[in-house]
Amino acid sequence: MADAAVESPVSAGEHPREFERLWRGFMTARATLGLVLLVLQGSILLLSPQPMGLPFLICLAYFAITLTLRLTGKPQHLASRFDAQWLRTVGVDVFTFGVLQVIQGHSINYTPLLALPVLVVSILGTPLHAMASAAGITLLLLGLAVWAWVQTAGDFASFLLQAALTGAGCFAISFIASQMATRLASVELRARRSQLAAAVQQEVNQLVIDSLSEGILVVTRSGVVPLANPAALALLGAANPNDLDLRRHPAWQTLLNFVATSFERPPSRPVRVDIDHPGQPVRQLLVRAQLTHTQDIDAQDLCVVFMQDQRELEARIRSEKLMSMGRMSAAVAHEIRNPLAAITQANALLSEDLNDPAQQRLAQMVQQNARRLDSIVQDVLHLVRVPGPSSPDPHIELNETVQRIGRDWSSQNHCEDVLTLTPARQPVHVPFDSEHMRRVLLNLLDNALRYASAQPGSIQIAVEPPHPSGQASAARVTVWSDGAALEPTVERHLFEPFFSSESRSSGLGLYICRELCESHQATIGYARNLRPVTGQPVSGNEFSVRFGPVASQPTQP
């Protein structure tokens, strides 16, 4: 049975739809033939002077069997051994046509109908089954020829020759039909595999296009967009991605003009296009286009538009340049540390012997700038390698640590009224190094002081305990200030190295904060949030550090 399944020209597992179509086609043909025979025998029964009721009953039974199989049967292959499926199809046909030939052979020749079971076996079975059925039909034809010769006492050679020719035709039908079925099955299998490969390739291409940061649009000559990836929708500010038409929105008019020009003569270099939505900043895009040419006269040409945010592209290029300069600066920083330490020490020794207030102010200026240079050198060195924690398993009590750092910072910067501390009502233990926490909070507080107002409560630090459900990773500390909102281009690159909106800043502070947080399985983020200031909700910039999970609370010595 396994061999027969392998040799089958049509496999129901590989070609379910095609096999069902063939099976139902043959069953419909058999039922139609049964109806024709039934009408023929009914006509003979009514018009013949000596009617015979047996052929009519045989045709009625054949029509009932074939119609029932067509309506209730399920498509299946002919088994390698004779079973009920063979009897309901081939067996019924051979028996019906053979009996009718025996009964009415002198008036009607039913032998051509025996080609139908041969054709059914050739299509629904294996080539071996087809040849076997042709041989069986040939033997049946020879038997019918002998029967006709006995009944009519005619020329035996003519009966034998007619049976032999009909049998040869059955062999030819079985061979040709079997070869055609095998060929069609092979072609369909290759077509299905090609369709599957094309579908997989299309899905992969769609995933790649959707993940690209570059916007991609496919536009027709009329301005309709049948395809756009998420990056293109974001750059265009499209609210409804299912109905994109560049003609319907005034902000897209410049892009529509670019597409119309590209169909005539695509530009060789990227072109700047401005997308100006009312009430929103103007988006400056760099766009380039390529045309799709098809040989089909009924298919329309399409314009594929590639879009990039010019500001983001310039920021990325600037960041890459600064990163390259930063790597070089790290090597220079190592060489600066020793001379800088010597300058600081010499200035301290000189200031001990200075009595003139003017000279003391000069020495103090040297000391302040030396400290500033040392801070910049430390930032550059921390960019190359973030130091590890001071202890193997650092844990801190967040309330006490934040209050100590906040008091020290406010005292040094004379911001006692500006800073507001809000500790949690319960002790909060987090896995973080105390010195690293000090660096993170001092950097965030310095940034907040640079942009916040001088009003009381304009800078706020809050400690949030873990969620009551027991999620220790929800413990947070937030630093809020009432500064102005950040521009979107600045917000996207907040935690990148050497990115700063100020010329005097190195752009390393927030990047080092992020590296320190990640080294302790914590995350740092930015959001625009409301906080109460003098009893009124005020919108401001909030940086939050979310700590990682705590395996167990540290024991107190």
C-alpha cells in the first residue's frame, strides 16, 4: 500500500483541491451517464412493441448508485487492493455495461462505455492499476465477443477483431490518461511549491520593509499610495494608513509634485521636501525615487519613494563624528590627567603663601577651572569604561541615600528652597551601588537646575516603593523640574553619547547615567509629567530610574 501511495499521480495530501475537483468531475459524469441510460431505456420501454423491463431496472439502479456516491461520497484514492471503493466505482460500471451488452448486444453496442472505468482508474489510481484495468476490460471484451458469436453464429473473426481493437483503445486511453495525470500532478506540485516560496518571500520582504527606519512609499501616477511602511506613515503624519491619497492633504502637496516630476524624469540626487501640518513643526524630509517599469501594457508604472528625516539624519551623522572624536579624546584624557593633577597641586601650594586678595581670587579661578577640566576628563574616561560597583553585592536603602545626596547637593548649590524631597513611607532596598547612585542623581539634579526656574519646589525628588503586588522591579526614584519641554529631535537622542543641545556640554552625562543603570539591571527614562508646585499642577521634565528585581532583602548587621 505504501508503494501505491508513492506511485499515485495525484496525492490528496499534496493536491487536495485538484483531486477533489477531478473526483467530483468523474462522479458527476457517471451520474449524468446513468441519467442518459435511464432516459434511453425508458424511451425503449415505452416505444418498443416487445419491451424488456430488466435493462430499465439495471439503469435505474446504476443511476441511483452513482447519484448517491456523488452526493454523499468523499473524495478518496483507489486503494491498492480491491475494496468497497472499487466496487462503487469501477465494479458498478463494468457490471452495468457488461450486463447491458449481454442483454441488448444485438441492438445497442455498450462496449465503448467501458472506456469510462478505464479512464477513472487511470486518473484516480496508479499507472499499474490503469494497465491492469485495461487488461481486465480487454478480457471482458473478448468474453463478450465469444458470447455474441455463440448467440448470432456470425463471423467469429470479425467479433474477435472488434474486441481486440476496442481493447487496444482501452490500453491507449489508460496509458495516455495516466501520463497526463502524472504530468499535471507534477506541474501542480511545482506550482504550489513556487506559490509557497513566493508567499514566504513576500512575508519576509514585508517584515524587512516594516522594520526599516527609512520611510518607503509606493505611489501611482494619480497620487494613490497602495503600500507604505510604518516609518513612512510616521514621517507623513498619516492618521489613516488604509486610505492614503497624496491629493487629499495640502501638507503632502510638495511630495505629490515630487512624485509627478519623478515620473517624467527621476532626480539623480535626494531632494528636500517639507511636510507642513497645521499646528505642528515642519518635517524636513530627504526623498529619492525609483520607477518600476513593466512590459504589460495593462499594468501601470509605480514610483517607489524613499524618505528620511533630514534632522535625524544630520543628528546621526553628527553623533557618529562625535563618537569617533570621543574615542580619540579618551586617549588624550589619559595624558591630561597627570599634568592637570600637577597644576592643581602646585596651585594649592601657591595659594598657601598668597596674602593679596586679588592673587587669592586668581588662584581660586585656577582651582575652579582645574576642577572643571578634571570633571570633563572623568566623563570621557567613564565613557570608555563604566566602573564596577564598590562591593560584590551592593544594596542601598533608597530613602536614606536619596535624602543624603539631595541635602549635600542643595547645600553646595544653595538650593534649599528649590529642592523638594519626597521619601517613601517604608524602607526601600534596591540593588545599586551608593557611589553610582550619587553620580546618577547629581547629574540629573545639575541638568534640572540648568533649566528649572528658581521658584520653591521647582525641582523635586520622589522615591516610589515597589508595587503592593510584590513586583520589586517597580521601585523608582524620579527627578522632576519645571523646565520647558524638550524638542522631539533632542528627546530621541537624550541618552546617546556626545549629544547635547548646549555647546559647552560634553553630552556624556545622561549616557553615563544610562550605562551605570544598566550595569545594575536598572533602566532610566524620560517623560513629560505633572507635579504640584505651590498647590497647582505644573508640567515638567521627569527622569525616572526603575530598579531591577531584588533577590532578597539584605540583612542588617
